[in-house]
Amino acid sequence: MRAELTRMTILDVDAVAALEEASFARPWKKADFEYEMTQNPVARYLVARKDGKIIGFAGAHIILDEGHITNVVVDEAQRGQGIGRALMDGLMQYAANLGVSYMTLEVRVSNAAAIALYQSLGFFKVSVRPKYYEDNQEDALLMVCDKMPEADPDFAEDESLIDSM
């Protein structure tokens, strides 16, 4: 069964925070995701569900024509099944629909699987950010992709934080 991608909502925060905690040495907290869902007008997140359970998520901050990827997480038991690629494809399409012309991200230099995925999607290394990760002082690669998908002319975002504030 393929995973279903949907826009993340406040109801998804508990499951997303649990996935984040299981995946990172210095995870974002539940309150960080609550802020992203309720107060950050530039935040856009997708979740991947299989059999009703959230198995992954990805997010970005959209500012004018730039999208900065904040998180990409796939449940460890679900890795290697194309969920990360589906989340990235979906997030890049979402960003393109919002007018983004390029995306950036940081990734640990040791994360070969993620680097390979990002390169296969058109991201390339711009620079190294020395000692970027606080948990072990590991360097990060700054990567950029300027090969965005074509925007969907029928795209409409049903709700936004701006409208609800």
C-alpha cells in the first residue's frame, strides 16, 4: 500500500513529535510543531500516512520565492520504501505551487542516504557549515535545488494562518 500525503494539521502534532524524537539526537519539541501549525505563517508541512498511521513528515518555510526545508523524517521501519522521496516530491510541488523558485536545506555530511536522495531530486552542494549540529559538532552540507516542478495552475490552498489570524 502506498502512503497518502496530506497537509499537516494541529491534530498531527503528537505523532509528528514522537517521530521526530525517535529520529534525532536533538529533536524539535511538541511545542515547536504546535507553533509551526498555529502561529508561523511561512510554515508548510506534509505528513505521510499508511493504514491511518503517520509514518513520516516533511516541512518547509516559504518566504517569497525561497523554500527552506526544515525537517524530513520517515519512521525507521518504513525507510527504504520511497516514503522520503514521496514527501520530498510532494513538498517541492507544494512549494512550487506557492511560487517558490528554489529550495535550500542542511544535511549531516554523514547522512549518505539523505544526500543521495536530495541529489537525485536536483539538489547540489553549495557549501559546508562547520560544526552545525550541536549534539556532536558534525558539519552540515548546505544544498540548493533550483529545478522546481511546474506549478499546478489549479492549485488553491484552502486555509492559511493569515486568513485565520
